[in-house]
Amino acid sequence: MESADLLHSRMVEAPASKMFTQDELLELMNERDLAKLLSITQNLLDRKMLRLAKVGDELRFQAISASETKKLTSMTDDEQMIYSYIEASGREGIWTKTLKAKTNMHQHIVMRCLKSLESQRYIKSIKSVKHPTRKIYMLYNLQPSIDVTGGPWFTDSELDTEFIDSLLTVVWRFIASKTFPSAFQEPQANVNVFSSVYPASHTEFASLDSVMDFIISNKITNIDLALNDVRSLCEVLIFDDKIELVKDTVDVYKATWQSVLEAGYGRAYKEGAALDSQQQKFLGELDATSQYSIFDHYSVINAQVDEEDVVYLDSWIRV
């Protein structure tokens, strides 16, 4: 039917998710005769080129692509019904028990249809972290929602602790290298120990965006991480006292000196290896209060550096 094909071609020019009202279809066809329009839409429905949906109290029409039409016409009536419920479930998928209840089909028929549709790669089975024992199906070309997969932290519905731990290490090392650049290097004789291990300036600390950019540019993982995923990693490191939020900033982080020492870095500075004999003699003659004053002079404590950080230095001052 020429008029039906014309209407379908005009409908598919719109976005795939577009659902047309009856009035919009009349406008598309430049038609006023409602009976004629109903005849056209019925023709498209019979040829599996159109689907109906109810939005509120109103009936809407949606075009079906040629490839999808070919797929539907190759199915049996039972398979079409099963497929339609799976399609309606979207990225959440649908449980086989729910399919059986909605279609009112015998278990054997449901399983036969599912097997046929799966073999043709029209649908696929997925695992849900919320319901690991359930057999859930969704359209083959869709990706499950985070509610189903658990997000990037899950592999085959299991929490991937090894993956998480490796990312935590990478994120901490990046932030620590920004905070204490020289602590990961061998001390140099001409480098002042005070300035080389004290936190970097405010502008050199690690922002959330810079952590994200580092992960992407260095291809740390082939799993797509969102900014909130990286923020979650930083929150874990804060809870573990390995990093801190820089005062008066949003999503800017610095590492704790203690975490650097616990990771086995900065030991040479801790033991005073970077101090020359004159500096060691000078420090040895000072009491603890005076030593803190020296550190205060070299580190230049300001609004961007929390005073608590100075406490970290007492672990490597040689009294």
C-alpha cells in the first residue's frame, strides 16, 4: 500500500524513540480523513512496521525499522509475544518467571522461544547482582543498567576486589606524586630536605579531573569509568587516611605523609639521609620546639596547607 509506505518513511525520518499522536500522523500525511488514516496504520501494524503504545490515556504510534520488521516477521506468534515483553523491559531485563506469568504460556513453550531467540542473537541472558540466581533476558544489542551489573566494580556479578585495589593504588600514587614529588626519588645532596618532601603548592595538588585524565590518558583500564566512580575511589582513600581533601576546595586532594611512609617511600628523608653534616649538627642542637619552627620556616604553612600535616614531619625529625 503506497500511502502506508509513505507514512512509514516519514515516520522513520524522526528520532527512533519518537512516538506520534493521531493528530501528528494526520499532519504528516496532510490528511483529514480519520478513517483513511486508520486503514493505513492497520496496514502497517499487520506488516510489523508499526507498534502501538499507550501514554497516559492517549494512544501513540511508533515506526519500526526495516531490520526490526524483518526480525519480527521471522518469528512465530509465541516468539513475538516473548520478544515484545523482553523489549519492553529495556536495560533492566525481565525474569523468566515474570515472562511466564505475563504471557500465560507453559514453561516449556517459554523456554523453547527463549532458546530460539537467543540462538538468533535477538536476545541474551544476563546476570543480576541483586538477583544472582535468576535467569534474566534482555535485547541482544542493549547494555544492562548499573542496577543490574553493579557498575564497573563487578565482574560476572561478583565484586572485583582485585580490580578495585589496583585502581586504588594507582589513584593514591598519582595523588601522592603530586603532593610529595621528591619523596619517590632518591634524595639529592643539593636538595633541601624541608622543601623536597613537604606538600606541593595549592595549584599542584591533584584535582578529581586530573585523576580522571590520568586514568584515561594512560589507559589504566579498559572499563569505562565515570567521574563519580573516580570520586568513590578517592572517598575510600580518604576513609583509609591515605589522602585528604585540600581545605577550602572542591574535589582537590593531597596525600598524607604517613601514607607515603607506609608505602615504603620517603624513608631516606625520614632517616635524614638528605641532610648534610652541618644541617644534622644544627638540628641536633635544637629542642623539639625549635625544630618545628625550622620546619614552619621552610614549609611556609598557609591557608592551603593544614597545620595537622606538620605533625607528619615529627616521624622523621632527628632530635
